[in-house]
Amino acid sequence: MVELDDNQSVRSGNSSLCLGDDDRRYLEALKDRDHVVTKNTKHPLGLFSVVAFILQQVIGTGIFRTPWTAMHATQSVGLTLLFWLFGALTAVAGTVIYIDFGLTIPRHNIDGQEEPVVRNGGDLNYVNYLLKRPRFFVLSFYAINYIFLASSAANALSFGDDIIGDQGTNRGALKDAAARGLAVLAVTFPCFLHAFTRRGGILLNNVVVVVKVAILCTFPIMAICVLAGVVDSNHAQRNLSPTNSFSGARSDIDSYTQGILAVLYAYSGYNQANYVLCEIDRPRKSFKRGIIIAVGLICVLYMFVNLSYMVVVSKEQQLNAGDIALEFLINVIGHKHAQRLLAAFTTTSSLGNIIGMTFTASKVKQEIAKEGVVPFAKFFGENRTLFGRRRFRNKAHRPEPTPLGALFLHWLFAVILILLTWPARPASAYRILVNLYVYLTDVVPSFIMAIGMLYLRFFTRWSTKSLVPSWLSILAAFVYALANGFPLVAVWIPPTHTSGDVYDLIPGFPWYMTGTLSWILLGCGVLYWWCFRFVLPRVGARKGKEFVVEREPVFRMQDGERVQWHEIVLHSWVVKSEPEKRQGYVRDDL
């Protein structure tokens, strides 16, 4: 099989072509079932929306649930705070890596000069750039795992669980089923919203983000009130003194692995803007500013929230209670309203996370479909109007086409995961899906990208392509490789004790479940690639043929930046030979 690699070989075409010719070819390709066509939006994301989508994905339920996991993993206030600081440093390092990759690849040969032009897809593009061989290998295993796991199912289960309540009691199976029913509704609403109105989904996302940031700001404010003596629950001296903060710390690697995975999940999501780079107005400027602002705000908020927990909640309470955030609210406002207030906080965070992830993940799934490695690529890879264009005779009122097929794919696998995890309680299912998501869609690609960046910096002329200083990129890559390499290996280290808190994180399931299920899914991705690469070419009319993906990007200049205006992708099975590469056409903004 042969895939045309446009990362380095797309050439500019005949500059005499008028815009009408481009539009004509675009419309013709829309009608051809072998072509997948995408067009850039007329209403790109501004700087605030870029920041909002990053904040929306990062600020989920992790900041409320992960502190308990981290504390039980370390048994130490000081080490717990160091874990959160390490997570912040990892997020900063990851930001540098994603800026470096996002603004440097894909690369196109335009008018004899190699230029980077941003593309949707994020990690899919970067890992595929680093691992070009075997052909379609990265695309296949990444597609399987991303489509299966990046589906908002975990946060939807958390949403349903918080609405029903009584998580800490032995509630009946009927309430668990009701929580799963609410989880299905939680993934259905954002999918329908983004399918019906692109701008409406973005507006709602921005509004919810403001609410979520305000929620996080209330924790430091309440902690300051406690320090001022408004409420008699000041444990700052006891928790944060040098003599007590590191007392009783665990020393087993397996506990630290669970804690680091949980903290990395709480910080994960800062790569969301990379998934939708083509959707951003002036992407080379807005993307860089947006991700720096968002990650800086997240790091500050997360550290202050965790310090607030340490001020208000004693170490004994944190170890004996099932929810540190709940204990914080109980100590400040009392039992009467604490449970309901925390439920409001977590459900808002979960629903907002689902809204944001649905938008960005659908764009990645579109890019996966455009690569041709999934069935019905045209349906999943193109934008459509939900109720058809004929219902809107007035063009001014006609909604913008949305990734309808990709949104359906997102919804379908979210529902499948919610149902597949039925044997587990919703809270346990949430933790299972979180661990799998972190390991397969964060840790594995991030480790590959970090090692790949070190290779590019030391063994290629990457500095001539990248705008990021070499020393900063190398330092970030080392930190990022360490942060993601540790849980990649340490997840297989068996527990050194059989009873204890950290192994009751997922009650009733063995310690090796995360690693085992992760590698089973990776194996499924390899099997899918093997079938796509070696079995399909031997079946039916495909015998003796190879799968070819030909890309025809069309560029424009907007505000001094070259952007991809639309792209025509042809999928075909041809007799084995080296096909001619199609040309990309460069058009100035009229």
C-alpha cells in the first residue's frame, strides 16, 4: 500500500487558476463517493474560544477527585503537593512540545519553498510524522484507540453518578442504571448541539468555562476566610509545616504510579487547540497565545486549590474520608449544603468537559476518516447540515455544516463504553475509563512525541524549521519523556502490599487491569492494521492493488498567514505502482 506523504511533498499548482475552478472541483468532489472533502469555517475561533476549549477539557472532575487519589498514593501532604507541582511542570513542558509540533508540521513544498501550514488532528499528525513506517501503522492503531476511548464516556458516567447521588452508600442497581441513563443523555445533548449549530456549541462552551473558572476560584477564597478565622478549620500549620508535611510518606513505586497517572489525567487536555488548528483565526498567533494563557491559568488555579485543601482539611480527614473536596466544603459551610454544592460543581465540570471534548474530538475523527483507515470515510470525514440545506432557503439563516458523521461516531462509542462497563459501578467504571484514556491517548503518544522531539533536535536540522529555541525544546522534551515514560513502565510493577487504599481505587479489579487492557487495545490496533495492510489487498476486486490516499490542499493568505482553505482527499485502490502526487493550489485571499 502506498500513501502520498504531503508533509514534505505538496507543491503549488498553476497560479492562473481562478477561484471558480477551485470551487467547481470542490463541488464535484462532494458528489464523488471516493472523495472526502472538507472546507474551512467562515467563523473561526478567536483567542478567547481557544483558551476556553483548553480550559474546558482540562478542568473536569479531576481537580475534585484526583486529590484523594494522590493523597492515598503518597500518604504525605508534602509529596502530594510535589505531585501536583510535577504535573504543572509536565503541562508546561507539554505546552512547549505542542507549540513546537503544531507550528512546524505538516510541511508543504509551495513554490519551491518548504512552509508549515497548520492542520487539524493534533497527535495524529505528529506521531505519524515521526513514525512513517510501516505504512498506515500509526494511523490504524491511533484510530482504533482514539475512536474507542476519546468519547466522553468517563465524564458522562461521573455526571450521571453525581446527579443520582449516594455514591458512598450501597445504593441499588436501579439507581446505578439511572446514572447510566443520565450518562447517555449527557453525551447525546452535546453531540446534537454541535451537529445542529456550530456557533451555538462554541458559545455554550465559552459560557460554561467562565462558570467553571469561577467555581475553582471559590476554593482559595474560602481558604483565605478560614485563615482569617471566619471558620474554625485551620489546619495549615499542622499540614504544611516542614516537620509534618513529609511524615508517613510511602516509598513503593506502585502507589506513586497510581498517583502520577491520576495527576497527569487532571492536567490532561492542554493539547485540545492542536486538534482544531484549522478552526482558529490567525492560528500561528492565536494558538500560541491561547495555549500559554490557558496552561498558565490552569497551573496557578490547580496549585492554589490543592493548597486550599491542605489549609482546610486535616491529613487524617483526607486519608479517612472518601472525598477531599467534600470534606473541604463540610468544614467550611457544614454538612447541610456541602453535598449538593459539590454535586453542582462536579456536574457542571463534567458537562462542560463533555461539551468541549465533543467539539474537538469530532475534528480528530474527521481527520482519521480522511486518512481512509476506517469504513464509510466520506460519511465520517465530511461536514453536513443536520436537517438538510433545502429547509433553509435564506442563505443568511442557513446553519454552517458540521461534522455530522464524526459526531455520530463519537456518540456511538460513548454509548458503547457506558454499556460495556455495566458490570462495574459507575464510579468504578469512571476510574477504569480514565486510566485507559490516560495511558493510551495521553501517555503513549506523549512519550513518542517527547522521544521524537529529542531525535529531531539532536539528529536532524529541526532548528532550521522550528521557531522554538533549541534549549527550551530539548529541556521540555526531557521532562515530558520522564513524566510519561515513568507510568508507561511502572504500571506493570506489582503492589508491594495487598491491603491499602490505593488498590481500592477500583474495587473488585486487579492491580494489573490498566496495563493489561491498554495493551489488549494496542494489540487490537495492530491487528486492525495487519488486516488493513495485508488482508484487504487479497480480497475480491482489491487483489493485486494497493490503497492510495491523494491529498489536494488549497491554501489562502489571511492576515499574513497561509491557511488551508479546503482539502480534497481521494481514496482509491490502484494497481501497484508509484502514483503521481497531486498538487496543492495556493490562492491569495480575495
